[in-house]
Amino acid sequence: MSKLFTPYNLSGLALKNRVVMAPMTRTRTMNEVPDEVVALYYAQRASAGLLITEGMPVSEEGRGYLYTPGIYNDEHVQGWRKVTQAVHAKGGRIFAQLWHVGRMSHVSLQPGHIAPVSAGTVQAVNTTVFALTES
């Protein structure tokens, strides 16, 4: 029998097998809050030993794409709590991929449509980058 389908202890977290579903940006959450469709999507994949969520923007400024569910307000957290409960109900484990796209964001995704800022002035493809300064 392959070790792939045997249980694994990940630093105290018991996984039923060694299969890991990698994160995928799905861009299917119209109001940026994970809903019952998102919960169903992840619950259907709970037979993997570990699921890693799609990228969750950690702030409004961290968004990189439309329709990605965030985790920067209470409504987002409640939505992800329902997703987590659905996965756990199927015996699965789930990790969050916390995400901030930094300079790769776009003006249209930024609060007030301001330009995204970066730690430096290295340009991103198709986006003008401005270094964040103290002034």
C-alpha cells in the first residue's frame, strides 16, 4: 500500500492521508464573502488529508482579483467559519492561504482607486508601482 493514503501527523494535527489540495484562486465569490457554495466546494474535497484554501486577501488593499473571498472583516470570518465547519463535518482539515498581492494589485481594486504601493520601486507587469514612504 502506498504511503500516500496512510495517516500522517503534521506537528500534532492528525491527517487521514498525505494528499494535499493546493490553493487555487477560484474568483467565484461575487460579494467577497464565502457562502454556502464555497462551503460545498471545499466540503466535497474533504477526503484529501489537507485542503489549502484559495488566497484570502487580508485587507482591502491586499486584493488582487475580483470575486475573491477576503478575511478582513467579521462577515468574511463568519463565512470562512461556515466553510471550516463544513469541511470538519466531512472529517477534513483545512488551512487558510493568507494573501496580500502588494504591488501586483490594480488601481480598480484599491479603496478610493488609489495606486497600489510597494516596499520598493520594482515595477510590476501592467501596473505602475509607487514606493510607500513615510511622507
